[in-house]
Amino acid sequence: MRTAPESLLSVAARTDARLAAILQAETARWVAFDADLAAPFGELRRLVLAGGKRLRPAFTYWGFVGAGGSPDADSVVDAGAAFELMHAFALFHDDIMDGSTARRGQPTTHEVHRHLHEEHRWAGDARRFGDGVAILVGDLAFVYADLLLAGAPRAAWEMWNELRIELNVGQYLDMLGSARSERRREKAERICRYKSGKYTIERPLHLGALLAGGSTDLLATYSAYGLPLGDAFQMRDDVLGAFGETSVTGKPVGDDLREGKPTPLMAIAVARANSAQQSVLAQVGAVRLDDAQVANVQQVIVDTGALAELEATITRLTDEAITAINAAPVSSQVRSALVELAAYVVQRSL
């Protein structure tokens, strides 16, 4: 496992402190109003404070400093915390859409509350109750994210809204692609970029820059770095979703294969497969794969050369991003941090 760089750890520590303070205060406020509210606020704190890579706050911070912002400014810490809360909103909802049972090594919120409903034999449908709780907790995260950006400059606020639209567009295309067993590479790469890549790297850099009054030219430079790196980031995520170990990723092995995700990895495998291999890959998204079937699909992905091709693509995109940032009009400190982060996001194991 690649160790997180200092350029990430220092930002993560400030972000975690801010998130902990906000969520502790809000939990205390609402539990004092009604003790039953300990459950939803407890779920929000459980997911947000359970870890996570804190990549979005790091890219926001370095985008801000690269545009001339003060490294000690509270506004960029709030923006990073807003990204983490917005990301939590997406995870709460995504887990319902995908029917996921685990997140960061713990049961998902909708599963926790489904079981709670069943244990207490409450009225109504347990699954709908669990889903409803998770949706509402995700909505709380969404609102708190907005509150943290309430004083942002107009250009930053407009960027914030645009990136959230992009995220929802990407998530819809991802759901539709799973339902249709989408295997066109160009479509998979579009989904890859919009459901995750843009809002993980390019848009945090943009938001940070706009908080500091960054220029249009700087935003374009950040895009030249952030778009290929964001694609590489999500492609690494796709590899981990197909091959990652539960003990490391906190999710079941082959989770993306069981869900039939429309990834570039699967698109390449389908394009390269012979007839026998096609029959194995056709199970992805069509049936709920057991462990043996997941292993068979994984082997086909390797045997077709799809995994090797995707790894080569990740390397090429990362090199493209590093070349772009090395030519950027930013300080050597910012340049070094972003090169370091590029290596980390594509070589990580969770």
C-alpha cells in the first residue's frame, strides 16, 4: 500500500478537525431537541469521520495556494470540508442505488436501519425504512456542505453548482449503463469522468483557485492536469472494484463486477474476448455472481489483456497530467505537491 504523502496528510488533518467540530456541535444541538435524532446524526458522523482519502480537500487546498491564496486561510479548509460532506451525500445515495452492504469496512446506513426496523418489529417495510433513513442522512450532508460555502465568491459558488450537476449526470449515466450492460468504451470513459474523475480532481482545483481569485488561464492549466488524472483515478478505482481485497478496500471482492458497472476495464475486455470468453463476461450484470463466477470473470479480464491495457492507459494519463502541471504557472511547492498527489492517486490500493 502506498503511503499517503505529506501534501495530503496535513490538509486531511485540518479537514478532519473541522468536520469533527461541525458534526459534534450539530449532533448536540439536534439531540437536545429530540433524542431520537441521535440516530441520523450518528450515521452522518460515522461515515464522514470513519476515514476516507480526503483527496478533494487536498486538491482544493493546492488549487487555492497555487492561485495565491494564504496557506493558513480558514475558507479553504471549509471548502475542503464541504467537498467531504458532498462526497458523503453521494455515498449514502450511491449505496442505496447499488444495493451495497458495506462501506469503509462497516455496514451501510440503509442496511443498519433495515436491521434496526426488523429487530424492533416496527410498522411498514424494513427495506424502505432503511433506504429512507440513508436518503435523509445524505440530504443532511448536502445541506451542511452548502452552509460551509455560504460566503464563497460568486464565481466559486457557480462552479460548486456546476460540479454537483456534473456529479448527478454522471451517476445517472452510471445507473443506466449498469441497467443496459453498457460495454462501449467511449460511453464507459464518459461515465468514468463525470461520475467521479471531474469532481475528485479538476473541480476541486477549480474551486480552490476561484476562492483565491484565480484566472481563467490558471483554471485551464488545472484542467490540463486534472482531467487526465481524474480519468486515471477512476480507472484505478475500477481496477480496485474488480480485483481489490475486502480487507483493504472495505468492500466485497469483485463488487463492481457483481453490480455490472459500465467501466473502461469491462469495455476493453468485451472488445478483446473470444466467443468462450464472451460467454463468461455476459454474466456480468445479468446474474448475481458468486465468488467462483467473479474469479472466472477476473481471469478473462486478465487473459484478454484488458487489465494490462488499462494499466498502460493509467500510466499514460498520469504522465500527461504531470507534464501539464510541470509547465503550470504555480510555485515549485504547489507543483511538487500536485506531482506527489498524482503518483499517490493512481498507485493507491484503496
